[in-house]
Amino acid sequence: MISPDISARVAQASLSTGSRSHLLRSLRCSWRNTRVGAVGLLIVVLLAGCSGSTRGPIESQEVTTRVRAPASQDSAGVQVYSLQNPAVKQLTAQAEGAERTGDIDKATGYLERALRIQPQDPQLLQHMAELKLQKSDYQQALNFAVRSYDTGPRVGEICSRNWRTISVAREHLRDTRGADEAEARAKQCMNTRPKGF
């Protein structure tokens, strides 16, 4: 494709020998500048892709490394889980399967159905909060995690996951102080066994 600059030069050039040689030199320079410009543009685009914000969308492995794994590693003590309806257990299993395959929308649908059956279940609310993190819906993730904490246990893995989710959501909502406070609260959820048991 000929740039408009080159086309204008061709149209304005006279057919004399001096003008033709001047036109050829001009075209060679324009072609070199176009190649250099294209290469420069490509480099800028590639570098821009590498230097994005550190607070990008949450990936499923980030939810695992920042929320689920630390909570399960710290959960050597008392654990409190709610009793679940068999239909809720089945929907939860289907949601976990859909999440493993990367279908977050389908997993969310299963959990929404389960929440219609048991709307105050802290495990369901926390799982929904984690799915909302993966969809970068940080305000909803925060809301679900707070609801889970309000209805759930104050010790153990669920409590820790609540506060870690709150921390990550607040971080992405640019509330760094709140994120740090939530991270500290997550550590208070861990109630370890007394020695000798």
C-alpha cells in the first residue's frame, strides 16, 4: 500500500530527468522511514502489552494461590461447615466441575440455583465470591464474601477464605488499607489445636 505522502510526491513531480532522480531518492527515503516507523510501532505495541497494570483480571490460578491455598494450609485447627441439602451438594459438585473446565458462567449458574435452595449457606456464598473474583466483578465478590462471613463461622478455612477474598477484592477496588486489614483478619481465623491433642 502506498502512503498518501508518496502518492502526493508522485503526482507533483514533473517528468524531467532531474525531477525523476529526486523523486526516486525521495521514495527510497520514504520507504526506509515507513519500515523504521512500522518496526518502531511494533516495538511500542509489544512493550505496551508487557507493561500493563499489576491489577489486571483475576485468573482462576490466582484465586487458588491467593485465597484457597493459603486458607487450606493454615487450616490445621477447628473447621466448621454447614449441613447441605443433597440437591445443593449436587449443584455444588456441578459448579466445581464447570469451574475446573473454565466455564465460570455455567459454574455461577449452578451456584445461583443452589443459593435459591440455601440462601444463607456460607460455603455457597464464599464459592460465589471466588467466582465473581474470576469474572473481575470485584464489588460483587466483596459483597458475597461479607455475606458469607456474616452467616458463617468465625474460625477455620471458610473464615480465612472470606477475609482473603475481601482483601483481593479491596485491592482491585484500590482500597489498599482495607486490603491489608482484611489480610490481617484472615490470619485471625486460624484456630489451631491445643498441644497434646
